[in-house]
Amino acid sequence: MSREVQDCVAPESGQAAVELALVLPVLMIIAVAVCQVALALNCYLVITSASRDGARRGAETNDRNAATKAALASAKGLPGEGPEVNVSFPEGRSKGSPVAVTITYHMPLLLPGLDKLLSRPVFKTSASMALERGPE
């Protein structure tokens, strides 16, 4: 190599590696944060739908167990532990009274060990519908 080529290449040879080392952690944090927000949105939509499904089944059957099973079946694909389902009849079980299904879900974090630094997000949704039949 000639002296002019060495002078042009040598001072800047490590610049790209240093820039990558500085920028890559920031980009990785942003990528993980975007994925975590997307997962949170998906989990929220799933448990919202599951509470509606449970309320619909409870309104059709006037049965607490059927409503719980329908809500859990609808929320089956959630990551981590399953949600907690609470079915209640606040005004009794006569026809036209509401049945309320409340679901509480503790969403896991994507990176292992991160839950020691941050608390796990908790989602709680509720849906209610009028009973279509009275007690049997």
C-alpha cells in the first residue's frame, strides 16, 4: 500500500465499529419496547373479547360455570399464566338482570429478569349483559 492510501484509511478504520457499538444498544431497547407495547395491546384486546364472550354465555345460560369456561376458552392463547375470571350477578339472577364478567390478567414481560426492575402490567376488563332467562 502506498503512503497516501494508508493515511486515508488508518485514522477512520474504527469509527464505524465505535458508532455501531454506541447506537446498537439504543436500537435494541427501542425494538424490545415496541414489541412489548404490541404484546400489551394484543393481550388487552384478547381479554376484552374474552370478558364479552363470558358475559354473552352467562346471559344465555344464567350459569356462572358456563360463563367462566367461555371466558377462559376465549383467552386461551394468552402468554404466561391464565387470567382470573370473576362472574357476578349484581342484581340477582332473574330475567333482565345483568351478569358481569371481570377478567384480571398479569401480562409477562418479554425479557427474562426485567420483572425485577419493573412491575408486570395488569389489565382488568369487565363486560355485562342482561340475562335472557331466569333461574332454573
